[in-house]
Amino acid sequence: MMQSQVHSRVPEFLYYLLAAIGFVGTQVQFLPAYLPLGFVPSLIGFVKDSVANPASTFLLVDVLVLATAAFIWMFGEARRLAMRGAWFYFVGSLLIGVSTFMPLFFAMRERRLRCGTPSGPWALQGADWLGVGLGILLCLAAMAYSLSRIPG
């Protein structure tokens, strides 16, 4: 019995570890380079640097599409498992990083599953569609930018 309880927590702890790695790995680059500029100038500088060359544009489009797909699943899964606060993970992903907040959501989901919370139907509701729509618009904008800057 004790072995299965410990084993069932392994994914949760791995997700916490990934969240910590994602936070440290991204913020040691972002904070010193952009924070001294102020909020709006740092966002502008970050976006400019995100599309500075074909490799960074590739990564931007790749991460935005992956994150948006993950958000669609996350909102529906949060509803299915009656998890409150899905918007916390969405906003945190936008402000801090998807590499931090998606693993945090996964850890909370594992905890919810481990505790045996009853589940309902998978569904997006109300404001969830705003987050999904924003994500899709960002993906379309990144794709349009990418198409306008085809190398060669």
C-alpha cells in the first residue's frame, strides 16, 4: 500500500521539478535583460527579440501553437475534474512562462486525480473561450509574421 501511494506521487513531483526548471531557466534570461527596461518597453523588446531571426521565429510559432493546444485541453480538463483556478495557469503562462505554469497545472491535476475527485464532462465554458480565442489569435499573428519573413 505504501509503495503505490509513493509511486502515485512521482508524476506530481516531476511536474513540480519541471516547473522549477522552467522558471529558473527562463527568468535568468528574461529578468536581467528586460526587467530594467520597464514593463511596456520590456514587452516590446522581448517580442522584437522573439522574431529576430528564423530560428527564434520558428520557436515562437512552435511554442504558441503548443501552448494554445495545451490551454484548450487545460480548460476542458479543469472543468471535467472540477478544478478551480484554471485562469491562474493561463495568465501565469502569459506573464511568466508556459514552461512554468503548464507543469504546475499538471501537478495540480495529478493531485486531484490522486485524491479521487469525481469527474464530469470535458467542456469549455464561458470565459474559457476568451483564453482559447486569444491563443489562436496569437498563433495566427505569429504564423502571418512568419509567412511574411520566409528566409531565402
